[in-house]
Amino acid sequence: MNKSSQPRLRFFAQASSQRHIPTQDQYLYRAPEAKFNIAIIGTGTIGQEHMRVATLLGRAHVHGIYDLEQHSLDAAQAEYSTYSVRTLIRYKSLTQACEDPEVDALFICTPNFTHFEVLKTAVQSGKPIFVEKPMATKLADAAAIVQIANEYSSFIQIGLQYRYKAQYVEAFHETLERASLGKVKTISMSEYRPPFLDKVKQWNKFNEYSGGTLVEKCCHYFDLINLMAQAAPQRVYASGGRAVNFLDLEYKGRRADIDDHAFVIIDYENGVRANFTLNMFCPDFVEEMVVTGEFGRLLATERFDFHQQQPATASISLELGENGASRTTTLGYPRVVEQSGHHGATFFEHQAFFDQMEGKAADCATPLQGMWAMIVASAAQESMQSGQPVVISELITREKLASLLAGKQE
Ligand SMILES: NC(=O)c1ccc[n+]([C@@H]2O[C@H](COP(=O)([O-])OP(=O)(O)OC[C@H]3O[C@@H](n4cnc5c(N)ncnc54)[C@H](O)[C@@H]3O)[C@@H](O)[C@H]2O)c1
């Protein structure tokens, strides 16, 4: 977890009772001078979240924006003007955005099927690059991105920011650093949530543009499970499909084909067994991770009452029986951080990105980790289609990934 180095109350500076404190009199309220300029490519839902979070964090200015849609640019600029007085450059082309000498880093926030193509232009700049998850829709493209990253003069970070959610930071610490559970044996993860939201051109309702539900959304969870298992996946079986959502959605003459529920089982090389449950026809968001080891059980939860717009609640419970002290802890980041996006995870993702830019050690999702998450997701998609388990070594051979992976899970 990345920490700020000085005591600051810069979030309190936004309180209505504190706005009279002039800049020259600020100490606790003053944000550090931003060292970097970033350009946002794709100013939809997550592009706007990155603009908001970058501004809140204050380590970088949003210098310019690029999108194919005028409407997305207008909406992003209007939202930006509610919290910043800075002017934004609107780039006329992707190349212009990437090559702007004033810009130090690029954030690719376009739909999944565009990531690889946009990235190919972005790497010509030699600048640090952030690419939203999933890194690609196909494993072959993900592998090509890992190859590009291996040879790149700067770095590429993938937008797998759930690892910074408060409950998972604590779950990893408890399990992997304190080893409170002893050796981990089983991991059980679930997400119950409402359907995929509306998107520009409804790209997330189609397997072709999204990579499929398990790639598009669940790469987050497979990344978490991979990190917790600390081993390479060996075999994946999944059952799932389309039960409720978008059954009648037709966009430009094409029927939506995106799945809305799944059960996935993953066997890891070190004997850890994991499962993942997805249900996308629920009213609100509930995420859970249950980790069980030799000495006890850990439960990490997050609940977000979407309809009441209550702040999310997160907790971890440690149940150690006769092996130690059990406890339940409620977790949270400052409200302003949580509200900036993904319950604060995106804020800490930015900390990690800018730490990496400054050459500091940071826990950032690497392209290789992004590809491992995609390997599990793609195997699960394949298993749902065929009804058969997928042996990961066979998938790796078939997809010609062996030399890239060299048998290792990061
Ligand atoms: N990390 C997370 O938790 C998280 C959350 C939401 C979305 N995402 C990811 O972010 C990406 C964008 O999702 P979104 O929800 O913002 O979608 P969105 O539809 O709201 O916005 C996408 C924007 O990209 C623009 N766009 C499309 N192709 C483009 C191109 N070639 N060049 C420039 N702009 C282009 C669209 O016009 C649109 O404005 C997806 O990969 C998605 O999976 C990640």
C-alpha cells in the first residue's frame, strides 16, 4: 500500500467552512505541486474517473483529452470543470495526444477491443502507459502486449485496481504476510451485482468487443485469486450463460450475446482450490472473498447499496478458533477518496502509478499479471462453451504462450 509521505489534510480543504483559507496560508490543506501531466484517451465512465482521481491526488495534472465521440469529450470537460479551473487540450488525433511533448504519461481508457491498437500507437511515444483492464479481448493480443512491455523503454501498468480495495489489502496482509491462516488451501470469491451498465455503442453487451463477461469484468477477481493462491492455475472448469439480462437487446441489428452468470472452479499447481461465482441480475453490489487455510478462515466483504447510494461498507473477519484471536474489522478510506471511484481503489492505483514514474517500488499490476488473469478468464469462457475442463498447460501450448510465461506465475 502506497502511503503519502507528509501529514496533510488536503481533503478537508474542500469543506465549506475552510474555503476562506488563502493559498499562501495553507499548510495542512496544500496539495503537493503536481509533477506530471497526463493525457486521457477515452473519456467515458472510467476515463472521467481517472481525471477525477488524478486531480484529487494532485500528483499529476490532466493536460489533455482524446475521444472519438464529441459527446464524451463534452461530458468529461463539463464534469472536470466542476472540480478544476484548469483548461484541457482536446487532441484532434490519437497520435497528437500521445506525442504532445507536455504530456508525461498516457492513460488508455477506451473499450477493451481497442486497447491493443491504441497501445501500439501509444508505445511510439516511449512514455509510461496505463491501460485499462482487460488488457485485450484475445489472449494472442495480451501476449503481444506482454512482449511489447518486456521490450519497452518505459513501463505499462494494467488497470487491475481491486487489489487496492481496503478489504483485499488487509486480506493479503493477513494471509500472505502475517500468515495467520497458515498455508492457504481454498479460496472462494463471489460477485453479486446489477447488470452491465450502458456504454457508448454498447460495446460491453457483445463478446467480440468485450472479450466475454469473464474476461471483461471478472479479470479483476481472477487477478485477486491468482495473487492469493501464489501459484499458476492448472485447470479451469466453468458453467454459466445468459439467464436474465439483455435477452432482448438488439444494437444496430445485432443481438447482445453477453453472459450474466457463471460458476468457475480453478485448481492451482500448489494444490490450492478456488471458485468464483458471478451473478449479474441482483439489485445491489456484494463482493466476497473467503480464504481458508490450515489454521482458520478469512472473510473479506464489500457491500454497496446502489439504490440508496449509501457509501460501500467493507470488512474482514478472521476466524481462528483455538489457533488465535478472532476478530472482525470494519475498513474504509476517507469518504472523499472512496467517492472518487471504486471505493478508493483507483486513488491508490494512481499512487502506485506515479510512484513507479518516480522510480519508487510500487505494487502495480503488470502486463504479465494481466495476462494470467486473462488466461483464467479465457479458459473459463472456453469451458462454459465446451462443457469440459480446460487444462492450462494445453491452452498455453495452443496459444503459443510458453516462452512468454516460462511456467511462472508472478
Ligand atoms: N478498472 C475498472 O474497474 C474499470 C471500470 C470500468 C471500466 N473499465 C474499463 O475501461 C474501459 C472503458 O470503459 P468505460 O466504462 O469507460 O466505457 P465507456 O463506453 O463509458 O467509455 C469509453 C469511451 O472510449 C471512447 N472510445 C472508443 N474507442 C475509442 C478510440 N479508439 N479512441 C478514443 N476513444 C475511444 C468512446 O467514445 C467512449 O467515450 C474498458 O476497457 C473497461 O473494461 C475498467
